Amino acid sequence: MTRPGSIAEYIAGFPPDVQAVLRRVRRTIRGAAPDAKETISYGIPAFTLNGVLVYFAAFKKHIGLYPPVAGDARLARAIAPYAGEKGNLRFPLDQPIPYALIDRIVKLRVRQDRAKAAAKKKKRR
């Protein structure tokens, strides 16, 4: 696979069934972070605001979501079954993808991103 120039190109490089999942993951993230910018970083799709909110990627048997989630105990319990190495999340392709959970994760990351940006701005003053 050549390095994609856009998320659409990235998604197009997979079989139709995986493309459908990736398109829905993309829509879910876009819905939870409508102001985020789409980009390709490290060769995979990413959404950014003041910094990277999330990356996602397709693998042979799962969809990966990065970076690790922290700061919400209830959410941490909900994502525990999907936790991979280093806190990344793995959603098996042979099971229903938890889109509502992805939505919660992205909304948390948006709140954290905005709080971090506000603190940084306040510190500069």
C-alpha cells in the first residue's frame, strides 16, 4: 500500500467490508469532533484540533484507535475489554464495532484538548 494523501485514500485501500467500518468510524469521529481537521499522520488517519485527538487504523483482524484514553474512570472501565498494548484500543472486526464508545472517547479527547489549549494560553499571559 502506498502512503495515502487523505483519509479517503487510506480507506479506499481496504476491502469493501473494512471500508464500510472505516467510513463509519470516520463519521463517528467527525460527529463527535466537528471542528477537528482530518489529516494523515504516521501513515494513518488522524483528527486534530490544537493537537492530535485520535488516530485510527485498520489491521487484518481489528480496527485500532489511538492514543490511550485517560482521565475518566467510567470510560476506562468501558474500554477495558478493548485495551491493547500501551493503552491503544483494538476493536475486533469479527465483533460489532462500539461506535457509541468511540463517540464518547472522542468527546473526552476534545474536552481534554480544549482544556490543555486554554491552560497553555493562560500560562503565556
